[in-house]
Amino acid sequence: MAARNQPMREALRKALREEMLRDERVFVMGEEVGKWQGTHRITRGLYEEFGDRRVRDTPISEMAICGAAVGAAMAGLRPVAEMMTINFAFLALDAIVNHAAKIRYMFDGQFSVPLVFRAASGWGDQATASHSHAPEPIFAHFPGLYVAAPATPGDAYGMLKTAIRDENPVLFSESIALYPKPGPVPDDEDHLVPVGKGTIRREGADVTLVAWARGVEWSLQAAGQLEREGVNCEVVDMRWLRPLDMDLVYDSFRKTNRCVIVEESLPMYSFGSEIAAGIQENMFDHMDAPVKRVSAMDLPLPYARDIELMALPDADKVVAAVKEIV
Amino acid sequence: MDIANGAALPDRDTLLDWYRQMVLIREFEETCYDLYEEKRITGVYLHLYSGQEAVGVGALAAIEPRDHAITAYRDHGVALARGVDPGPLMAEMMGKRSGVSGGKGGSMHLASREHNFWGGFAIVGGHLPLAAGIALEAQYSGRDDVVLCFVGDGSSNNGYFHEALNLSAVWRLPVVWLIENNLYGMGTHIDEASGQPLLHKRALAYGMRDGGRIDGQDVVAVNGALDEAVAHARGEGPVLLEALTYRYRGHGVSDRQYNVRLKDELEEWKAERDPITRLGACLEEAHPDSRPAMSALEQAARDQVLAAVKFAEESPAPDADDLVRNVYVE
């Protein structure tokens, strides 16, 4: 299929624009999404094209942004609500967790909540503790919500389309660090990535690296380095933190019998904990080594560059973890 | 205490219909209380509407079926006044599959999509931005429906209130924000919780219409004020108003000290301002032949609630398939 090389930022914008053209019920709301063109420029040009009915600047009111999106979705619209950064979604945790995720169940199917909460995520350049989170696992904790976290522009494009068209609420995490990175984006307005399906980014037979979003980049870098040292890694990109494609992990693990989990987020009660638990529960007979985890350090993130980077995962830490189990 | 304060009275049939709804709510609520005492309704949450009937009935009479109603967890009266059948409501209290929410929501999560009654929400203030979103859908779609959002006085002090009301003003959303001020957020009096206890005055801060404070025990006054508020919301944007009311039971059924703590105040409200007594007196004065009709409505309410209890008790509980259904749209 024809594809164009585009940064993730452009892939997301293309998906948003096409879905707005496709379905009149889709609209965008959030802080600075309109006249300002979006803090991260994902909504650039949409205000000019679609006007203020469908590209809605809001006050700095995260509870109201997320809660109003829930109400509008219950009533039949398909809101795409932007959290300028995922850190601010903490202010709206109740609207997301207690309302978006639970309304369908609480009223036994009387309502559906087809919306997307887009949120720019991850640690940035010395953004400091309160602006440096990759808290996707918190949201993935709750049934009723889907959690998407694309690693490539092509997936960002297809997954955002899937999220907008789906009948369920989706927390859609976009890694700020990946926004400028280019990759092929299919020339297909109906390119959809199925909910809950991961993918193999690189095949290998010795160790399975399980990751999402930026962790995929670190894993691929580590795999390249390890290949030169004769270790062949398979890289699994989970893409969705909920539903979690454990079957894909197990299929890979049956082949490699070893696993390192790579995550940008914190280590306690984490993505890594979840995958590791699944492996030991279901793959015990296939295990040749302990499951290792590479996560951020269990700390708030500091400002000073010299120590900020120490706290974070990177390809070298992945390499070191792999070497402990091969 | 008279009602209507000299305003034109609605016709006899309308007043009798409001009387019917109010006695049905009172009967339903007091029956819920008894059933809870008898452990035929279980759980920890049951927030009764006794005493506040005139607010729900008078307000909902001011909107059309195509309009929308949403409230917090003290939701039984609003559901009944919106026309939802008492049987499935009582079944929900008892956690039965035939409940309006399949037995999965309980007392605090009643809703009926077909009645445009959007729930029953249990996090204080959580439904306020939902009301804004439902109103946004109407405005976005070019319809002139309005949303009537019942707001407890307690929620006027959390962030949802501020954010949702401000957003509704910025976007000129067709919402009537009706504060049911029953004076207590759980056990804390509004004077101890609000720097400005005249809650309707908050409208000024948001640049929206201030619908004032109304006597929430006077169904005619409530309805008159809501007629104006709804007309404003339908044409021009949001309105905030406040109905002063009183609940006869505790915050919830687990509030066991209420009747002791507030005995004198409670007795005074019951003796002097009871909304059903006042509407009854008004009817008898304006239409001296109304007493038999009122008695018949009281009996009908008892029969209807008894039938609802029977329906609920005879309904099956949800099963293991119900447990896992409707987490997602499959």
C-alpha cells in the first residue's frame, strides 16, 4: 500500500481531519486546540477549516472538558477531547474513571460513551516532576476504558481512527518525544488498527522485549546493538494497554523463553508487573530465566539534566537487562 | 402557609396531577425507608426525597418530553416525576434484573433513556459537566432542547460546579441549573460551608441569568420560576436558580442521628411548610370539591407502590452473565 513518510504529529492531524470530514458528529475540544492551533500543533489548521462549532477552545477546566465530553458522547456526539498534557488528566480523573469508564455498566447498557481523550504524555526536556509522567497504566487499571499508546506514525494514524470510530471511551496517549519522529503513514482513509491487537516490530529467537510507545524505540535500538553481539531479540509493541494482547506476548515467549519488559512509566503496580504476572501464571513451563523489567526509577523526576536522565530508561539499560538473562 | 403567593394558579387537573406525583413520591420514599429497616432493601446508600417533592415535580412539569433531566444520587423523586414506572425503580433498589439499571446501579444510579432521564450520579458534582455535554449535543445538532440539571447545595462548593457552570456560560448552553438547597451537605449546614449562602448569587460570577431563590416547598412557585428559566435557557443560555427545601430523612439511610439532631427544625418544616399539605390546602380552597379526588390519588399511590414492591420482590436477581455484560459496547 502506498504510504508517505510523515512525523507522528502530522499522522495524528491527518487522522483527526479525515475523521471530522467523514463524520459530522466528531468534534474537537480542549485548551488551545483552536485559534492557538494546539499546544503540540496536532490540531493545526482545523479551526480554520472547520470553525468554532467543531473545534472548540475551552477554559482551563479539565473536569469540565472531560465531563462535558462524556455527556456529549452519551447524547450521541463523538468528542475528541484533548488534555494538553496527560498530567492534567489527573484533575479529571473522576470524569474519566468514574464517569466515562463506568456509565455503560452502571446503567446496564442504556448509554454508550464513544469518545476519545487525547493526551500528550511522557517526560520532556527538564519538564520537572509534575509535568513528567507516563501514567497510562493508571488509566489501564479500569475496565470500561480502552488505552491506546502508539509507537509509530502509521499506528498513531490507524489507532486514532479506530479510537474515534469505536463505541467505547478511549484514553489515547501520545508520546511527546515521538511527535516529531517520521515514519510511513498509509494512504488509506480507512486504515484501522484493531483495538487490543499488538504487533511484532522485529522478529527474533533469543529474548522477547515487550514495550509500548517510547519503549519500543529503546527496545529496537537495544535489539540492533545486541544483534552485533549475537543476541537476537524479538520486539513486541503492545500498542494498546487495555485490552492487553497477552496472546501475542505468550506466542513470542514460547519461542524465546526469556523476556524483558520496557516501559517509560514507574515500576510499582505497572505495565511491567502486569506482563510479568501474566507470564509466570501462564508460561511457567516455558521460562528459562527470570522476567526482567526496565522502568523509570521509582522517583519524582528532577529538573537538573545530569540527574534527570539517570532516572529514565534507555537503550543501554535494556541491553544491560537482556545480558542478565541470556 | 399559602402557596403561589398570589400568582395565577394552574387549573384543577394540573394541580391534581402534581398532587398525584407528590403523594406517589412520598409513598415510594417512605416505603423504601421501611423496606430498608426490614432489610428487604439492602446496601449502604439510599437517599430519600421525602420533603423535597415540590421541587422535582414543579420543575419537571416545566420541561417537555424532548428535554432532558439529570440529577445526583437523591434521584428517586426525579425519576418518578419524569414518569418512570415505579416497578423497575423499586426493582433497582432491590438489586433485581428487572431494575431500570439491571440491578447494577442501585438507588443512586437510576436512569431511563426513553424518558430522557440521564441519571442518577453518585459523585458529588460529577453530573454537572455531563449536563453541559448533553446540552452541547442539542445545541450542536441545532435543536432547542434544554437540560434541567438538579444540583445539590453540597456540590456548589466543589470544582465541578465552577467548571461546568462557567463552561455553560461561555458556550451559552441551554441548561437550567436548579440548586435544591436542603440546607445540609450531609451534616454540614450551608452557612458553614458557603461564604455566600445565597447560592443563586453565584450566577453573577459566571455572567449567567440569576433565577433567584424560590420557595421549594411551593410547587406552584417552583413551576412558575422554572417556566421562566426554561424559556430563557431555550432561547438564550444557562440560568442558575435555587429552591429552598428540606429533607425529612437523613442524608442517607445510614444517617441515624438526623431526626434526633434536628428534631425541632424538622418538626417545624413538616408542620408549617410540608409541600403536600400545602398543595392539598390550596386545592381545597380553590376547588372545594377536590378532597375525594385527592383521597383517591393517595390510595392509588399506596396501591401503585405495593404493586411495585411485589413486582420487585418477585423479579429474579441478575446472574453471572449479567455480571460481565455491558462493561464495553461489544
